[in-house]
Amino acid sequence: MSFSPDSLCSELLAHPRPAGYVVAYSGGLDSHVLLDALVRLRARHGVPVSAVHVNHRLQSAADDWQTHCAAVCHALCVTLAILPVDAVAGRGESPEATARAARYQALAQWLPPGHCLLTAQHQDDQAETVLLQLLRGSGVHGLAAMPGYTAFGHGSLLRPLLAFTRSELRHYAGMQQLRWIEDPSNEDTAFTRNFLRHRVLDSLRERWPRLSRSLARSAANQAEAAHLLDELADADLAALVGDGATLLVPALQQLTPARQRNALRRWLRGSTGTAPSRAVLARITVDMLGSRVDAEPCVRWGEYELRRYRTRLYLLRRDTTAVPARLPLPWMLDAALALPGDGGVLVAVPGQGQGIRQSLLGSDGVRVGWRQGGERCRPAGRNGHHELRKLFQERGIPPWVRTRIPLIFIGGELAAVAGLWVCEPFQAQPDEPGVQIHWQQHGLPVPPPGA
């Protein structure tokens, strides 16, 4: 199949009509072919066409490439946006991965709502991606390689050239006498993808000329398998997800090991954007699902951690479980109080017979503190004072949440635990005005009673 504006039109019509098409235009052969063909279709599909150029500022000629892109777009009567990004790799980071991540992050943030970003990856790029993922030991989601169409930012992303080879695009460019940029780094085999392209895939094509098409077909098969696994995981998760975005361990333990891993991958990918490695999943299934109910294990990777408390798994960002050093805060109750860090917000709501007795609130308001250890409270309606530790255990509140729950002090005495209890004798009686303290928390799910 040869490439032409008509074949591109068929790819576009297979997907929802967007508010506008935006070509990710590098100035190279592939994106120039895409932009040229799309402009030739402009009158036919009636959708506005524009372009965006990401300047990585990694090469001395980067500004010259930007100038070239601007000149081409001006000649085609296409509006061009320029996105400069910081794509310098840190120590131990892959330059290719760093540049790619910076580019897509910038594009996702910039893409206008309802627009479709068109990128120019083709069939040979897809073949390279499949081989890279295979060498990394990826599962079916990785071997599915690049999706043809997906949600992206506030719009969508379409790769309409995946059915065409590099040589087919080059033939079109020659027929249209296009002028494009040749990035010299594309020949540098020190980069992994270039090594595969020039040293491995070219050799394989001598034996298997239709290699790219075969690998692209394998990617499509893997994408279908990945979709089926996701459907199975969603069906399993319907019985696994508990209140507060937690997973129920007893229900998870009823699944086979393979379905456990499949459900965990789906759940974690949906919450973090990426699936953990097989080694992390092994630690989760062994350390967490096989632990005693009172063991409270924790598995950490990247910026996340998974904790078990009793019969639930909690996914948390690691910065939400750290215990910051905090001093007591004065609060006049006349306005919401933003707590330090990611501690949430306290709000005072007047009410008859509810919350703290208003008559006990002096002109100095209250002081807000956090658990130090040894605090005691006699919740309204209960006999005797109890250690907060015991009350938290009864309520099923995980240990990492307890140190972040705000405590309300009046005259040096513990008057209330925000969102949970008012201590005697601070509880408002039915016939007197009171003030309820609500804690609007962030990222710290508290299970229901008895969890």
C-alpha cells in the first residue's frame, strides 16, 4: 500500500472528528510528509490544521530547525506553535527517554481542548518499538507498542502513519519534492533505537523483507490480548475495590496468582500511570497477600508505596506518609485553616447540639496540634478515658494516617479529634449551640468502621 493524501484521509475518518488537527512537526521527513498530506486534505475534511514544534535545545542547530519549520508552515499557511523544553538527561538517565518524556509532557499540557495531535511514527518505528519492548522483557501491554489512537491531554493523539513504511513516506516526499531536516543524531548508533535500526533491523530485513509488517501485526495482536486482560482485570476489580480506593485482601486472595498480578497491574496503572515491574508485583503478592493480618507490610517503588492494614491494601504517594515536624497552630475558627504540607483543611461549622460547646470557646479560639503519643479522650457517650491509639485501632484507622489527624486543644486539654470524636466535657448538649470541626483531607483514605 502506497502513501497518499487519500490513504491518510481514510485513517482520519476512522476516528472521531476533532475541533482541530495539530501536527507534531519536527521538520524531519516523516512529520513533513504528514503535514504536507494533511494540508492537501484541508478543504476536504474541513477541520482546522495547525502545527507545533518542540525545541529540545539539545543540538547547536536546534534554532535553525525551528526557523526551517516556521518557514515551511508559513508557505503552507499553517499556524505554528513553538514549545521549548528542558530535555537534558540527568545522571544515569537515558537521553532518548528523557527527551521523549519532556516532549510528550509539554505537548499534553499545551494541546487545546478537543484537538487531536497527529504524530508521524510509521510502521518501521512500530517494529523498532516492539523489538525494544521484547528485549526489555515487557508483557503484552509493552509488546502492543504504540497505540494508533488514544486520549491525550485534553484531547486525543492519533498516529495515522503506522500502516506505512519509511520507504513509502520517502517515496511520497520525493514525488512532492519536499525539503526536510536530516538530524545527524539519527545515525548515532550509541543510541539504542538507532543501534536497532541500523545494526539489527537492517540485517534482519535482508532475510525477512516484510519484517516491519510482521512485527506491526504482532503488536496489533498483543494490543488485542492486552485489551482482553484489562477487561478481565476490570471484572475482578469490581469485587476487589473497597471504600477509599483500597483493595480487599480476602477477595484478592481468592484469585489465581496470574489473575492477582493482572488485577494489581490494572489497578496500579490506573492510579499511577505506569505498571510496576514484575519484581515489585512479586513482593506485593508474597509480602502483602501472604502476611499475617497484623503484620502491616509495606512495598515501596518510585514515588509510591503500597501498605497493608488488616484486610485492605492502600496505595499512597510516599510524601503523604512522611511525618513532618509541626508546631501547634492557633485557630480562631472564623475561617478555614489550611494545614501545613498536604495536611488538608479544617473548617468550623456551627450547629445546635453538635460538636464542641460554643460556650467553651474563648476569645483566643483553639490550638490545632498532632499526635505526640499518650493522648487520651473520653468520646461523648462512652465511659472512661481511652488512649487515642486504642480508639484509632477500634476505628480501623491505619497507623500512617493517625499521626496526620488534627487534634483540637482548648486550654491545653484535648477537646476533639477532627472528623472523629468530641471529648467529654466539651461535647455540646442538645439544647446548646456547638461548633463541628470538619477535616477535608488529601490522599489519606480512612476506612469505614469495622474495616
